Amino acid sequence: MVFEPTRKKCIVSSEFPLFKIDEATVKFVDHFKYFGHFITNDMSDDRDTQREVQNMFTRTNILIRRFHKCSFFVKLKLFKAYCLCLYDVALWSHFKAGSLLKLQFCYHNCIKLYFLIQT
């Protein structure tokens, strides 16, 4: 992946020649998933926070569908085990405040959905 320099005056060229490895052309991308963590060419973690929001909603919906009749304490254990596995959060260093607010909003919504739904 080619990263843009932080100082714009250091940009030599905005286009690069094609790279080939054994007749295969290497693609230029603006983001790449590496060990579950999104790396972007602008070194921002916003895409990874977006991925984590989607994963939390997905996991919460699965728990709601499968364990909606369990007791509060069982639900609490399940939620902690499956929805709070944020192993790559420690890698986040450059993100917009809005991305973090979306994650916080998602967390609160997931708690409300999971613990307040009674069937």
C-alpha cells in the first residue's frame, strides 16, 4: 500500500507505474484488511470503527434472536462475551470524533435492544 505523505508539498507524483509480481499486476487500493484491522492510505481508523459498529449490531441481533428468553444474568454474560470483544481498539490512534460517537451510540442502542426487549 502506498501511503500519502503528511506534508502535501512532499508529493512527487500522484500516479505510479504498474507493479508486477510473476505476471500478476498488483492492485492499488485505498484500504486493506490486515488481521481483521482496516489499514487505509490516509492512516485513519474511521473505517475500522465503522467495521466495529457493524459487527456489534450483528452480534447483538444474533443474541437477541437466539437468547431473548434467557434471564438477565445469562444475557449479561453473553453480551460481555460476544459483543464486547474489541481486541483491536488499542490500535486506534487517528479517528474523527464522529466515528467514536457512532461507536458509543451503537453500544447504547445494542444494550437497549438486547436488555429491554421482552417476548
